Amino acid sequence: MRIFFALAATAMLAGPAIAQDEVATFAFEPLPYAYDALEPYIDARTMELHYNRHHRGYFTKLMTALEGTELGNTSLTELLGEISAWPTTVRNNAGGHYNHSLYWQVMSPPVGGFPTGPLEEAIDAKFGSLDGLRVEFKTAGLSHFGSGWAWLCVADDGSLFVTTTSNQDNPLMDVVEKRGTPLLGVDLWEHAYYLKFQNERGRYIDSFWNVVNWPAVAALYDAAQAQ
């Protein structure tokens, strides 16, 4: 199958109908905000390099790796769900493209706000409070050795859990220890934070909470519960 791809004209911040298949497609979509929009929590230079070099690199390599393959109507999330059947280069770059697409989507310019509605209820039920989630999330991120990601996910039974994955793996993949539907992910690779925070991963994770796009996370939660 020939895969067509182009820069999408629409922003990744969508309404309540967001589903996993809309998080990342076989397209390199534009950022939904300017490089400096997340200042002072994530700096503009990091955003520019992260998006244009790292994410674009994963996407370009993914397209090259998929040339000549027969995907049919397979979506990116379906591809990730059967990633063990594909070469390592597809695993690494499909994961890198999906993970970064989600990362951009679940952030927004810092305007404050908190989770509300069913998402807030689920967070309180699992972690006791938003502060409880933050503590567990930061602990997971700091405990993770080397490069990877920290995630807030929905399990098959509808409950929330925090986990980490190495490199560019994610909880959708059939090769990880704990599978689930990602709602929120933070990049733990040093390229995501070193220019501003150097080796202080904890400060980076703390800053991340100031730019979380809670409406987008809630939309992903609602979509996961509707499946």
C-alpha cells in the first residue's frame, strides 16, 4: 500500500470526540501552538529542536521503514498493538511518532486548570487526589533508568494506572509489561529537558504539570471508557 502523508492543517487539540486513532496518524502534524507558548515551563529552543529534529526524524524514518509494506486499513494504534510482528526500526520509529504526537497534544499554553468530571473522579479514586497522582507520576519518572516515557493510562477494567516504558515504547504495544490506553505521557529522554533543566529530571516533571491540557486528557479518558 502506498502511504500518503502531508502536513495536516488542523491543530491536534480537539474536542470531546478525541480517540486514540486521532492522537497520531500517518501524518506529521503541526504543533497546535508556537514554540514559545509553553514558556517559562518548557523553553522555546527545546520545543523547536524537539519537534523539528527529534519528532520529525522519527516520522521520516517510519515512512521509510513502511515503504512497500501492505498495511491496508491498519491505523497507527493498530500497528502498535501488533508491533512484535514488525522489525525493530518500525517499533522504534512508530513509537517515537505516536509518543511525541500525544505529548504535544496533552500540553497547552499555561492557563491553569485542573481535571474535572469523570476524569477527576477516576484520579481521586485511584490516587486520592491530583497531588497523589503527581507524586506517583514523579516517582515513576525519577525511578526509570535511562531514556523512556512516564504514562498515565486506562487499564482494560477502566481503572487508571501509572507506568513507564523504555526508549520509544508505549503501553499500546504488545511487547510491554503493562498494557493500557495512554492518556498522558511525559518524555524522559534528556533531549526533552536538558537545555533548561540539565540533569534535574524532577524539576522538569514538576514543570510539566503547569502545561497539561486537561480538556484533551479528559477527552481521551472519555473515549477510552466508551470503547
